[in-house]
Amino acid sequence: MPSAADTPQSIVQKLIRLLALGLVLTACQKPSDGPSKLDHYLDRLSGAIDSPIASTRPGALPRLNSAPLTPLVLPTADLGVLDFLSLSDCALQVNLARRNSSLGRVAGASQRLLLDLEFLRLAPACIDKLRDRGDPDLARQIEAAFTTRRTHLPAAIYNAVLGGSEYRDFWKIPAVLGNYPLNTGGDLPAALQVIDNQSAAWLAGDYRVTPTPHLEDLLATLRSGDGGTLLLAASYQHEALAEANLALGEASPLCPFGTTTQRALTLRNVVAKYFAADTQQWLAELSRREVSLMQPLRALEARLSTVLPREYTGWQQQRDAHLASLRRTPRAHVEAIQAVFRECPGSIAGTQGQ
């Protein structure tokens, strides 16, 4: 509680320190039940400024499942039966046998990608062998198939990862946030990083596939990811703090004629206790989760930028606009807090958002 010796100057200086401390404490404390903490802060804030803050719900979110996406069409460059029989001394024959089998013809995008990578890995040695034995026509056929698969490898990666059902599940919007992101682990960011690293190697001409973790296991991890939950959290905090900023902007002066008021003291304590020391920690935790998930994912999207469908990039832009609010909105809220104290002697304009 404020003491009788508190002056307007000391009020704002203490608030600067407390807001900054809220950012530091985030690094060593577990995230709280963020949505309820944010709601509690808004209730306290409304009372401190004697101004109602409208209750909010998350706005409309960009849903990947609603985007009219279809797999990219990949040209076929398969060899005929007679050519296949001519490859008896090439390891590539087994790859073509799997591709032309009944299971191979209905394989999912990830399995087709693995077959393409195996083909690209085995084809050069087979081409050399065919030339050495005097079969240049078949060597040229395989070389043409190699060029086709290499050219369309970005599209094959897109179909297997960004265009796959696992990725759609990753962005599925949940009904509630709960205590997100308390129960998220490190497996998902690590899986995204491995997928991006592997894709970078493949596109650079290294067609090896790491056996552990296997691509299918990485995609299974992706399926249970929290991209949609992160989007929901971003929207929730944006809508709530936007209403708070509006109420702060319409609040009556805290320090009329430079006079310290009980409202100023109360607001300082509310911001310190329920925002800097509590809600702000949750907001910073969300921001860090966004970085850990989106850094490898955006790197992968950049690698595949030439093949991303227009429908995907449209959704991508909407998604990134929502996620940007995880940094922009808390910063704007700190600026709104600064603004209501500017009429008091001593400004807190130097206070930083997260």
C-alpha cells in the first residue's frame, strides 16, 4: 500500500520499476492461468479508473481448415515396365517397384516424398552404370525423371508438410485456452526445427533422410501441436487489452492540477500487482512460445515460398497479423498506462512494453 510520503514523482518512478520487474520475473516463474489473470486485472483496472471495460471474446480467427487448399499437382515421370526390367543391376529398381505397387500408387504425400528422395539419392549411380554398359537411352530417361523430381521437390515437401492433415490439425482452434501455455513441451519446436533442417538439406541436394526421428514421427508430433491455441491466445489478449486501452483513454484525469489523488495511487498498485507482476508474465510467455514455434516454421515457409498456393499465403498473412499482436498489444497497453500518468509530475514515458 502507498505511504503518506508518496508523491506524484515517486508514484511514477515506482511504477517504472515495477513494470520493468514484471518482465524480469517472467524468465524465472511458471506461466499462470493467463485468461483468468487477465480478466481479474481488467476488473481491478475498471474499478481503479472508475470506468467500465467491456467484456470481450476472441475475434474471428484465420482457420486453415477453411482455406480452399488442395495438394499441388506433381508431374509424373515414371518409367515403363520394359525400362523397369532393364534396371536389374540398379538399386533404383526397388524404389520403382515400391512406387508402382498397389500401395505405392495410393501412398500419402509424406510417403511419396520419401520415395522421391530415395529416387534422387539412387538415380545418379544408376545413370552412371547405364552409361557404362552402353544404354544411353535409358540413362537419359532416368536423368529426365531425376530432373523432374528435383525441380518439383519444393512442391513435394509442401504437400507432405504444410499441405498435410497433420499441419491442419496443428492450427485447429480449441474451444478454450485453459492454462496455456503451461503444459506445452519442447518436442514440438524441436520437431519443427528438424523438419526445416531436413528440408533445407534436401533442397540443397542432400537427399538423405534421418532415420530418427523419422518424418512420419515428426508429422505425428506436429498433429498434436498448439498453433491454433496460440492464435486463440493472441486474439484473446488483443481484444481484452484493446478494450482496456480504450477505457484508459476515456478515464478522467488522475492528477488534476498536478495534485496527487487516491485514484493515482490505486491505479499504480493495480498495474503493479495485477499487470506487471502477473498478467504481463503470461503475455511474455505467449510471446516466447510464438518465437519457438514460428521461427522454424517461417523459415520453412520461406524455403517453399515459390510454390505456396495463393490461398495459403492469404491465410498466412492473416495468421501473422494475429500473432504480431502478441508483441504489439502489450506494448500499446503500457503506452496507454504511461499516457494516463503524464499529467502527474514525473512521466513514465520511458517504460517499455515486452
